[in-house]
Amino acid sequence: MTAPNPKAELLRYLQEGRDALLWKLEGLPDYDIRRPLTPTGTNLLGLVKHLAGVEFGYFGDTFGRPFFTEDPPAWWYTRDTEPNADMWATADESREDIAELYRQAWSHADATISSLDLGATGHVPWWPEERREVTLHHVLVRVIADTQRHAGHADILRELLDGSAGEARGGNSLPPEDQAWWDAHHIRLEKVARTFGGN
């Protein structure tokens, strides 16, 4: 058994979440990847755009390696922008634009992760002064948690749109049952829920 490489392990979990987010866009029309599916407007393409910003900020600005050095996008945190501007794609931002932006964020983040020790310190500019100082290890754990959380959101949104479910292309952690089994399972759960006062 080889000795574990903590940085490689963390990066593997981050990449799994990244890949899941882009996979959830595949095969859907532009309308479906942009449409707000919750009362707060959560949408698939917006999740990808948001996570691109998360990686640019935490692995760029935090460690003195900003990606946007001259003309940041209108939705960037250093701009005077509307709330939630990073959580949806404008009509001028295509699926390809956002996916490519996310891949650029990966590349920029991976270069930071590769060049620094896990104990290297940085400063999160948008956090309160008293807790701005962080380590690369702290930031990696935080971004993994954020990415996986949003990958879960994307999984639910995609299932609502076309029934596709699972954590990865070509395989998932769901029981390998047919549609009839899932329909019966859904009915059984609904019956149990109704015993607690549902209509």
C-alpha cells in the first residue's frame, strides 16, 4: 500500500464534483439549463457559473494569483453588481462560454494547488478581517464542500427535468432497478408521508 498523498486526494474529490456539474448540462436544451427551477431561481448553468467564480476567487485572489487582472466580468465580486449576479447566465453568455470559463477556473486553481503546500496561507478578501487568513488546506476543503453541495443541487434539478439521476456519467450509486420498481417505490414513500397529515 502506497502512502496517501493528501493534496492528490483532495483534488480528486474536487474534480469529481467539477465533472458532475458539467455532465448535468449534457443533452439538455438551452432553455432547460437556464430555467429557474426553485423559487430562488436555482438553475443548472448558473450553478456552473457560480462555481467558476468560487474557484477563481478562492484559488486566485485569496493566494495573490488573481485571474481577472484588468477587466473582471460584470458579475465579479469586486464590481458593484446586483445580488446573485453569478448564479445565472445572461443571454450573452452561452453554455460553451460558461463551461469554458469553468474549465479555465479549474486550470487556474490546479496551478495554485500544485504550486503551494497545504499549509500555505492566503487571505480571503471578501471575508471579515478577523478571519480572512486561511490555509490552502482550509480553502480546498471549503471549495470541495461547496462544489459537492452544488453538484447535489444539479443532480436534483436534472432529475426533475428529464429523470436522469446519479452522481457520474456511466454509473451511479442508485439501485439498478427498472422504472416500475421506482414508480412503486415513489408510491410507497408517498403513502408513508400521507400518514403524517398529507392530503
